[in-house]
Amino acid sequence: MLPDVQAALDWAVEALATSDTARLDSECLLADCVRQSRTWLFTWPDKILKDEQWRCFQQLVERRKAGEPVAYLLGYREFWGLTLKVSPDTLIPRPDTEDLVAKVLELIPLTEAKVADLGTGTGAIALALAAERPDWRITACDFNPGAVALAEANRKALGFEQVTVLQSDWCQALETDAVARGGFDLIVSNPPYIEDDDPHLSQGDVRFEPLSALTSGADGLDDIRLITLQAKVCLKPGGWLIFEHGYNQAGAVRGILSAAGYQDVQTAQDLAGVDRMSFAQRP
């Protein structure tokens, strides 16, 4: 006998009891299987599921129970009000990173600017900035060809013609462009910043995300060091470099920026009050 919406949700919540978000996960997965909104589920709790809907839901719940992230199961994630395709080629955009977008918008109040997003992944940061600043010229870079393809697909779906997606090992593909066109007003990056031996890498959703997008050396700062040096070639004098980083890395990142000769080195907090991003200006 096929269950109704409420019975199916109750079954899933019990199956996912070890998750802190069992109810939300269940609602999102069932809404996807029935091709309706979560509001529809609340409105029609006694609606009997079709056989293919019930089988779809059971399969997704079992995969979620094994730890697979909901965003990968659905194939998309909301970020800054945008619906972005996601895949195992990239990290899943986190809500914390929206604070990084907000800080970039605060640092560069210009109506026209040239900005680069390094390690763009899904394109989340670059596309969020494009949504807010249609006159900015934004270059989104990633080394992973799968991520480049995904970011380009998201760019096309959203219609942001002012964004260019490039394959690049951090700043390498930008250096000629920067010389030719006068440099960038700001470079933003949410790079890998987890220590190689961090025990959390074997726990939770991150088990399914690409390791190359998570880890960066013994202290998690290898890529931040590299970008800090490369970015000086691409930034205009007075241009900003801004990183997202781990909760306990602010002092170390400020030290890296200062040692490289950057000025006005600062750290800002996310909405939870955690040191989440550090930034500085090229002299």
C-alpha cells in the first residue's frame, strides 16, 4: 500500500534520525520527487503518492542516510537568491560564504569595477556579485575542468553576460589579462583552507565533496600563500584581495598578507560572529 505525504515524511524523518536536519532533508527530497514545493506538502498531507514517487523518495532517503549531501541528491543549491546547479566536481555553496559576498560589495562601492573570483566552483560568488552589480566585469576561474563547465552552465542559465569563466590555476590565466587591461579592482577567493589531516574530513557531508577543494597543506594555508603572491601582479594599486578562511586562521592569514607587503590588513566576522574573512590592499 502506498503512503500519503505525511506518512512518507514520518517514515523518512525516522530513517534519518541521526541527522540534525532530518525533517528539512525529508521535505526537500519528497518535494523533488513529487515535483512540488514544500508548501504543497503541508497543504496536501493526505495526498497518496504514486508508485514512482514513492520509489524515488525511498532511494533518495537511503542515499541521504548514507551521508550523501542533499544538494548533490537534488542537483542544485540556493545561494544569494540564485538557484545554482551543483555536482561532485565542486563544493556545495555554504550560507557563510554569502557574508563574503556582502563584504566584497562593501569594499567596492563602484558602479564599474573589474573583479576576479578564484576557485569559483559552481560560480556562486561571481554570479552573486553579477546579480548585484550588473556593470562589473567579473572573471570566474577554476583549475578543475568539471567546475569550469558547471560554472559556465550556471552563468548561461542566469544570463550574466558580464561574467567570463576561465580555466586557471589561481591567477595564472589572469596575468596577461591584467597587464593588457590595467588590472583588477578586487580579487576574491574561497580557497581550500582545511588542514590535510583534519579528522572532520571523514565525517558528514564533506566525505562526498572533492578533497582538492577542501584541503591545502599541513596548516591549510598553502593556497592562500600562493594566491597572495600571485594576486599582486593582477591587482591595481589600491586593489583589494579578500579571502574566506577557517575560524582559527585569521591571525595567520593577516600575517601572510602583511609579510607580502599588503596594506590596511583587516579581518571581518560572519553573521555568527566568527572571524571568517581577511582582506588587504595592494600598495
